[in-house]
Amino acid sequence: MTDIALYQSVLQKLGQVAPQDLSILDAFLTDLVLQGKQAKTVGKSKKLNEAFQSPVYWLEQLAKTNAFAEIEDPVEWQREMRKDRQLSR
């Protein structure tokens, strides 16, 4: 994926984030950037680089930050998020 395509993809997904969830996203991205900087200063160990590339690692980080703690009913939240999306046929 080119840098431009990646940037456009991120912008498109950002447009789908509910306004009340933007602060959660901001906190997560801030933490992500700080951890990336720390990883560079620690050194380029193979194990650390593999961990940062693992989707499991990032899911664990989301769990640690309680990123979605305010969501009481995930199924209902997902329905609400999808309600505004236009489905194409």
C-alpha cells in the first residue's frame, strides 16, 4: 500500500469514528506514538520489532488502556455505528 493510499484509508476510517470516541482514539494514538519512539530508543531487537507488528500486541494494548470501557453493550454500540453507514449494492 502506498503512503497516499494508506493516508486516504486512515482518513476514511477516521470519518467513521463517532465524535464521542475521538478522545479515546486520540489517547490511543498518543500512546502508540510514544511507544514507537521508546522502541526506537531501546534498540532494534528482533523480538521487540516482532511484538510491535503483531495484531495481538495492539489488541493487548487496547485492553490495558480500557479503551472501550464506556461501551456497556457492544452489540448495541456496533448497531449504532453501522446505522449511519450507507450500504452499497
